[in-house]
Amino acid sequence: MAQSFQDRVDSPDGTNDAREIWMFIRSWLTIIRVVLVIAIILVAEIFEESSMFNLSLSVWAIIIGFPLFLLISIGIIQGDKRFAPDLEERRRKRVAKSERR
């Protein structure tokens, strides 16, 4: 039998607001992380000849970009642990599986 809109809203589906908000933020962090990697590569290739403070801009791209990439990755992992434990569990299984190989 078809449910009314109110019945669907009232019935719990296993998700909560914090998880939904985290999934939205997580998707943007993932997109930003991909754009960051592409930007690091582009800056390293295009601005190889330019320098600032006696270092080429390609070196600065790595000096700034790599820690940013790590911080975003750590943020995603920590957010998964807090707001989406099922994603964290899948990540742990995937890591354990790759270690067995």
C-alpha cells in the first residue's frame, strides 16, 4: 500500500541529520582534494621557471599542496569515524584486505 508523505517522514530510515550533512561536506572535500592534486600538477609544470623566496613555484606547489592534501584526507577519515561509522568500517576492511595481498 502506498505511504503518505507524512508516514515516510515519520518512519526512521537509519540516517540522521548529522550523517546527511557530513555526506554533503565529504563529497565537497573529495572534489576539492581532486582539484588540489590537479592544481599541484599544473602549477608544477607551468611555473617551473618562476621563483619566489629562492624556490621555484613548482617546489612551493608541493610544499603547500601536499600538506593540504594530507589535512583534507585526515579530515575525511576523522569525519567518517564520527558521523558515518559504516563508511569507516568499509575503509578498514578494504585496508585489511589490501594488507593480506
